[in-house]
Amino acid sequence: MTDETEPVLLVEERGRVLVLTLNRPRARNAISLELATALGEALEALDRRDDLSVAVLTGAGGFFCAGMDLKGFARGEIPIIEGKGFAGLVERPPCKPLIAAVEGYALGGGFEIALACDLIVADDTANFGLPETKRGLTAGAGGLLRLAQRIPYHRAMELVLTGRMLPAEEAHGYGLLTTVAAAGGALDAALELADRIAQNAPLALQASKRVIQESPDWPLEEKFARQWPIVNPIRKSNDAKEGATAFAEKRAPVWTNS
């Protein structure tokens, strides 16, 4: 268990991969205002730095996140950051790819944090859930907005209205999870995935993420026209030239973010 003097968010760099660990295991990594602030700042740094391409978000102590810190809430602390939302994340995720590595439980706001990520890797102990309706509440940190975009509509509705748990294997069957690892293996599997992503051109990663996220709301007749301002600069970039040259020369590309 972590000591109270330890940081609530552990930050580690592994090459071009930023690893962020929610570090309140005694509170099942519930999100306090302090943790929300730290996470929001870390994700801002991710987007700002050219030497980082992707981040992995996980939890300490074999538990992803139990949602909002209710003890802090009782003291009047609301872990919502202006412009970023709950946990400093759910309303404005980073421009760069973000992977959730989930072990144990991701409940309420914890599940909503995972849904705000671009990819979810879990081990076979993981359980997800939005139990708010059992408490007379609603999942206001993106769960109601995102879940039906990730899994079939009627299954999402059933999970929300009953508040039941969603085990990892079932979630994987719905396409919610990228990988299900053996117990204790979620972080390693997420890091392997992150390393593969980080080998690719950073600007192309961000542009691709943006188009995938934004294009569902574009009118059908405008989709290609709206795509071009985002993807054309990538095609004309130095990294695009480097990618083609490296392929022809049968070597690894050296990206310059330009």
C-alpha cells in the first residue's frame, strides 16, 4: 500500500511512452481533486512534448479506479477540472493516443475514465460497471455519452439501467477491449501495444485519432471535405517523406514531428 506522503499520480517515461499510475490504492484509486489536477497536468504535458507519442493509464494495487473519492466529496471537494471535466480527462482527452490498462474494478467514474481512453487493455480479473442508477444517480462523466458508441446499443442500455458488472471476457466479446491478458498482465500488454503505436509517425497518429473521433458527427456529404484539412498537412510533412524513404531504404524511420 502507498504511504500518504507518496504522490497520488506516478509518472514514468519509457522511451516515447508515458506511463501514468493512479496511486491511491487504499482508496481503490478513487479520484480526488489532487489526483484530478495531477492527471490533467500530466496529459497536458503529453500533448505538449514532441518526444512522447502515447500514454498508458493504469492503477496501483491491482485496482483501476473506483470513481470519485466520496470522502473528498463529503468535504466539498469536486474532482472536476474546468475545461477538462472529471479526473482532468473525460471532457477533453489528450490529442495523442491514450491506453487504459485495467486490472480489478473500473466502476462508475473509473469506467468513464477508461471509456475516455482510445484503447482498453484488461486482465481477466477486470470488471467494469456503471452502478449509478442503483444509487439514485446518473453516469454524468461520459458513461452515458460513450458506452453506446463502444458496444451494441441494447447491451449498453441494459448495463446502464441495471447497473450490473461487466466482466472482462464479456466486454471483450462486445469489442470494448483490445486485449484480455492473464491476471496481472494488463500493464505489460498495454505497454506492448503502446510500443507498437510509438513506432509510428507522431503527427499521423494525432491526425488519425482526430478524424476517427470527429467524423461520426460530420454530414455524409461533407466527410471527405472535412477530412482534407486534417490529413493533407500530414501527407505534405517531412515525416511522410521520411516514411517513404525509410521504406525504400529498408530501415526504421526517424521521425521529426515536422
